[in-house]
Amino acid sequence: MKKTRAKTRRAPAGLKIRSFRMADYEAVAELWGIGKMEIDPPEQVRQRMKRDRDLLLVAELKGKPIGSVIGGWDGRRASVWRLVVHPDFQRRGVAQALLREVEKRLRAKGALSVFLLTWHKNDVALRLYHSCGYHLCEGIVFMYKDCPKRRKGSNTTRRRKSRPEE
């Protein structure tokens, strides 16, 4: 992919980037669904808010959430997760504004670099991230393992659904 510098798009007038509130949950969960992302139940979101309240962000326009992003900080590494913008507001600078704000907050915590994950076939996201200075990490393999809670009296666990290939 050709290197380009982020062409800053002008975000819609009145756009506000702010911390997530539980009152935003339904609207943000809907955005996650539109973006084909896993939807965390409210209890998990509350847990994250206890740990990183300032890193769960919402892009709000006229009082309505139109985008969201989650930042992560473990004291050493910073990460960006679930950047999503409603289709009616894509390619208008909303994602860039969310990304800039979460990066600013991560730098304030001491982050020297940020990693993120996106689907390899998500060309729109890849172009955005590349234009904002992100680059592919050649040779890295991403792996995960579910750590589900066992139900009392059960020897089975719930499997995470993986996203189907597009």
C-alpha cells in the first residue's frame, strides 16, 4: 500500500468527542452491530469503564452517538479497538477525530506507540489507518484464546463466534 499522509477531513460542525456513558450503550451497541463487531454485554462495558473510563469515546452529533472507539492501556502498550462510525457519517472526518482523541489520551498516559487490529479485507479501514501513520507489522501472527467462566455443574464452555470471511 502506498504511503500517504492523513488528509484531514473536516468533521461535521457540532461534532463532539466525549467519554462514553452507560446511557450510550444501546446506540453504541447498534453501531458495533452495523460494523459487524462483537457486541459486549453491558456488564463487560461497565467493567471496562471502571478500568479505563477515559478511553471509551463517543462521537456525538446533535445529542446522538454516531461513532465510537475504545482505547486500551496496560501501563506499557497502547491499543485501539472497535473504531466505528455510522455509515451516514463515514468519510467525513469522524473516524479521524475519534482516532486523534484516543491517541492524545493514550499519549497522556505515557504511550510511545499504539497498535490496532482490523480485518485484512477492510480496505476502507486500512486506508484510514495507513493515512494516519499506522503500518503493517510483517511477520506478526495474532492469536487468541477464550477464557470463559465455567458454569456451576457444567463441563462445557461457550465458544466465541469468529467473523466469517467476506
